[in-house]
Amino acid sequence: MQATMPRSQTRARGQRPSFKGIGRAIRYLTNYGRQALLPYVFLIIATLSQLAVPHLVRNVIDAVTSGYIANQVLDALAKIPAGFVSQALPKILELTGLDTSLTLDQLRVQLEADINNAPQTLINALILIIIFAALRGIFSFLQAFWGEKNSQAVAYDIRNELYAKIQSLSFSYHDKNQTGQLMIRATDDVEKVRLFIGQGLLQLVGAVILLTGTIIILFSTNTTLAWTAMPILPVALVLFMFFGVISQPLFTKVQQKLSALNTVLQENLAGVKVIKAFTREKEQQTKFRIAADGTMNQAITVARLFTFLFPLVFMIANLGQAAILYVGGK
């Protein structure tokens, strides 16, 4: 049985996870020079626009709360008898978080400035939010367009080189490898490489940029809350690495099952006249159904793994959010 098994399947069973294939795919991308860098430039601009919005939302909240607090403090000062204002002033400054060295007149001037500046600050922040949202939309479109264009160009090069390589292989190679397996390499496998170049690699780089920018913003805003959120990252990273090790051989088996299914289909279509002549339709249909069942069951196994992974990651993220709300609330 082992002796008659195609060499591609034999290698796949003993093959360890390797990033050499990813490196080769990326090298195809480098052939396009500056064009290959365009989606990453657009990605950086779109990500920075996305990171700017939370800061502007903070400005909106600060403008509203500072104006409201200033209005309440002025009302409270008006109700305090004149003889007790000087005694209450230090406590008022402490509660409102203002400079404790302010005099009463300076406090009134600052509170009135907060009330008067709040509407303009609010409008400016909202305008900037709209501008950054538009920038993010425009550059996200450009990123997706050039990423897709580059991936199609890479897939075009790979298909042509693969076809030329298949044409140059010896008769003995074609005797040992089935046509369906070669077809799946030239179609489905190349398409997966294209999706990685056009989407997966961009998403990976975008995630790294977004994560780095978010961490910088967190620590520059509130160090205590930032350290509260940090334990989530290594736990999520370990989970993804663990599931990556588990899922890699499962994806390999999916490709093997799909290759076997494609081989059965190709052989049946190529020999359909012979099959009909000997009335072997039901036998071949059963053979195809077995291959299709194997492909479906293996795909369900992979799907089951990921339907467990993502809820688990989201649960950990929610626990981190609860910790931040607790620490921040105190």
C-alpha cells in the first residue's frame, strides 16, 4: 500500500510545519518593487487614522464633562454664603481636580473658560473624527485594491511557472503522480497563496501595527489601566500558537482529501465513455461520494477547532475588559 501511494501524499504525512513556502511566496511579491509596498503604505495611513479616533472621542467626553462640571461648580459657588466661600474653596479645588493654588477669581475665570470652550472643542473633535473616518475609508479601499492587484500578479506568475515546470517533468514523474493532484496544485493551492498575499499578509502586518499603536496609546494615557490589560496579550498569543500547531496538520489533511476528490473527478470525466460502456456509473458515484465525505468530514474537523478557539479568545478579552472596568471604576 505504501509503495503505491503517490509521493506527494507520502511527503505530506511526514512533513513538518515550515515557513519556507511563505517565504517563497513573499519573494514573488518582491519582484514588483514599489508597487508591492503601496498597500502597506496605505495600510499604515488607514491604521493611524483608526488610532486617532479614540483620542478624539476622549476629547469629546472631556469637553462635555469639563463644561458640565464647571457649570455645576459655578452654581454651587453662587449658593455658598460669601463668608464661607474662602473656607470651602480648597475642598472644591480638590474635588474638581483643579490647581489648589487658584484664587476664587482665577477659579471663576477658568470655569467660565471651560464652559465657553466646550462647544467649540466638541465641534472640532467631531469634525476631525469625520475627517479621519474618511481617510481610513479611502486608504482602506486603496490598500485592498493594490493588495488584490499584487496578489493576482503573484498568482499569475506562480501558475505560469508551475505549468512550465509540469511540462518539463519526466514521464516517470507523471506515472507516479495523478493528474488530479497536479490540477489541485495549479488551482486551489495557488488560490490559497494568492489569498495569503492579498489578504492574510496585510492583515498580519495591520494587526502588528494596530497592536503596537494601541499599547503606546494605553501607556501614554493611563499606565495602571495599561498594565491591567497587558496580561491578556500573552495568554491570547499562546492560545493562537497552540491552535496553530494543532491546525496545521489538519489543514494539510484537508488538502490531501481535496486532492483525492479532484483526482476521482478528473479520472471519471476523462474516462466517462468507458464507464458508461461498462455500466459502472453507480460504482464510480459511490467512489466519488466516499471521497466527498472524507473532504467534508475533515473540513468540519477544522471548523470545529476554530469554533472553539474564537469564543475562547473573546472570553479572555471580556475578562480583561472586566478587569479594566473594575480597576478604572475604583
